[in-house]
Amino acid sequence: MSALVIGAGIGGLTAAIKLATAGQHVTLIEPLDRPGGKMGEVRDGGYRWDTGPSVITLRPVFEQVFHDAGRDLRDYLELIPLNPITRYFWPDGLTIDAVADEDAMCANLRASFGPHAVDDYRTFMRYARQLYDAVSQPFLYRAKPVVRDLIRLPLGDVFKIDALRTMHAAIQAHFTDPHLIQLFDRFATYNGSSPYRAPATLNVISYIEMAQGAWYPRGGVYQLAQAFERLALELGVELRYGEKVERIDVKHGQADGITLSNGQNVRADAVVCNADYTHAQRTLFSAAHPPRDISRLEPSGSGFALLVKAEGHQPELAHHNVFFCDDYRCEFQDIFDRRVAPLAPTLYVCITSKTDPGHAPPGCENPFVLVNAPYISERYDWHANTTAYAQAVLDQLRRHIARVGRSEALLYTLHAQCVMTPADLQATYGGNRGAIYGFSSNSRRAAFIRPANRDPHIKRLYFAGGSVHPGGGVPLVTLSGMAAAKCALEDLRGD
């Protein structure tokens, strides 16, 4: 039996590894010249930046991929626990280090916000743990559940999912301090959603990071993609880079291979598509198979990034930093309602040279600055506004540094190729309207109408990636690849 995987993102690589582990002959086709998809890197003049994901959570998910293949993740990758996970800054001067150890986190909360914050945090984490226990097995660690699976859930677990109120409403019910409400609201951005619209179920994200920890791969997050590539090659996966898929071929209602842009046909018994779901539906099928109606699914948020060359060191900053804006609700209204770039956004700043000094020249640092941005629409012209917006974000970062820094302010110079916009994300990765995570979770129904891993109409066709079940983010994309491969193997073995 043979399987073909379209796209060498983490979801596609995972599916290829799982299929090869099960004895399938696997061919993986990728239009870029490297693995990883949005998980990439840029090097320039002694600087190095990750240009996609910047932190690893749910470590056991990645360990499982290697364990099932008879390998040990530690032989491929050094994962460094981050302490602190993130350093948060507010405009009024308050700051806190978020750490995974609960007692240490409570000590930090007490020092920054007082004893009431400790009780609020412990109560919230118990609530978030209940969410995790309720959703992990039925939703995360398997293919998309169907109605009969949900009916079988214990009634108590159905209520624990907390899908009838928003993330913000649930967080506001647990915390009295507005700083902490804003801190935990931020986790909605981990899958490109708004805390004011996404269901409270997504508060499970904060539990995963705050209770289970976060890691950084030595050398950069892109090392994870290279580790997956190495494992795939060891298992005999045929990796073909720089080749573009023109069409998924369907015969008698069953996927039987692909046609490349050069006209070559590649046959297979099963096809796993790791391309963006919307892009695949609109471009990879013939007229005989019209695209699915996905109008009910809102694209996720996008991002605007600066890769900054910083001369000097700033000891007040950590590996991960967040500078919050004054009006968080307004920021999300800009992104999802007005669909314009926020004028005074929250800044996420990742400086991998804090952990890997070789990522910047001696005496320098390598800030990666990310701003949450709207998906592409006619309401905002990125081509016309990119230069001015980049300067505004850089000026805002300088003001933050001047406010929190006790040492000499950093001197920033911006490399000509270090701006990434939603338009760039769409052009490079095929993401619908530049959406980073496929679809947002800005409704109670989002998890149930998100595309499944097994195509409901075309046999032997499967989907992996952030735009399908269970959603966006590196761990969930990995789980999607595992689910797609499992579906494929079930069908192949059933014949």
C-alpha cells in the first residue's frame, strides 16, 4: 500500500511518519524547499530568527510520535524548559513572570497583585484542569467526534466543557484584577481568536501552558521541523521539495493520487492533504468536485511581524515578553470587527538569543516582534500601509523599552527583508486571507463545524493541519496529523 502526503508542515510530516511507521510506502510533496511550513527561520548577518511558532507545549504529544516509531525524541532534539515562560508588562508599570510551578507562580502573583490574586489563580487553574480533563480525550486526542460520540459523554463532562459563555466571561468570573483578566484573555490568540467571542472551553489553553509547562528547542523552534524531517527520512519517507501539486485526482469517488504542476501523475492508495483547507478546496479539485461550502467558518486572525536587529543587551527582557495595550477589547474589535491593524497593539517579543546567544552577533540581540492582525479584507490595504505600520510598531517597542529598561536603551535597525504581513503569509503558505490558524474559534459551534480529518465525500482523502480538527497551534497540528494517518490506516486495512 502507498500513501501520498501533500505539504511538509508539521501536520503533514506527522502523518507521513505515522503512515511509514505502520509500513506504508509514503511520498511527501512540498512546494517549498524545506520542511516545516509556517515553522521557518531566517538568518542574516549573524542574526537568526524563528519566523513561525516560538514555543512548544504538550511535550508528550511530540514524544509519542517518536516513541511510536521506536525512537526517543531526546536523541533528536533538546527541549529546554522555559522559566519564566513569559514576562508580562502593563502600561501602568506592573509586571509579572509567568511560571509553570504553581507555588512559584503564586509567589509572583502575591508580589505583583496581592494575596487575593493567589486564591483567584488557584481556583481558575482547578477550573481549567476540569476543562482539560473533559475535552482532551473526546476532542483533542482523536479524530473529529461525531454526534453519537458526544451523546455518550457523561452529562457532567458536557457541562464542564463550558461552551455557553465566552473565554472573557469565564475569566472575569474567576479574577478580580483587570491585569490578570487581560493576561488570561491573551490565550485566545494562540489559535487566532478573540476572548470576547470564543467559547470558554478554550481556557484549556492556559492550563496546558501554565500547568504543564513550555519548552524551547535548543537552536530554535525550527529544529523541531528538522527533527521530524530526519525521522521521516529514517523511516523511508520519500521527501520531494520544490514540487507543486496542481490537482488531487479522484476516480470513482476515491482519491487515487495527484497531478503535479509539471503534468506528472503520482498514484497512491490514500492521500493526506496538509495544505490550508480553504486553499485546497478552491484550487486542488477539478470542476467535477466543487469546493465545500465553508462560508460559516470565519478565518482566524493573522499576524504582522518584525525581525529586529538590536545592538546591545536589555536584561529587563526575558526570552518571551508581552507588552499589553491599554484597551484590549478595542484591539480585538479592530482585528475581528473593523478588520484593520490595531493602532496601539499588544506586542509579543521573542528574543531567542537570551537562551541561544549564537542567534545574534556578540553584544546584540534578535527580537522577533509579533502583532495580532486581521485576516485580509478590503478594509485594510497592507501594500499601502506596511512601511508606516512597521515604523509605528518599532517606535512603540522603543517606548516600551525606554519605560521598562533600567539600562541603556537598545539601538534598533530594521533589515530590509524583516517585515512579514498577512499578505506575505497568504502568498508564501497559501493560508486563506493570511489566516495563521485556518479558522477562528469565535463561536460556540466552531469546534463542531471545523472540517474533519477524513473527507466525508471522497474516499481515501484525509486532511491534517491547523485548518482542520482539532485546530491550530503546533501540538494540535501534530495531533491532526496523527488523526489523519489513523483514519487512513483504518480505511486501508479495512479493504
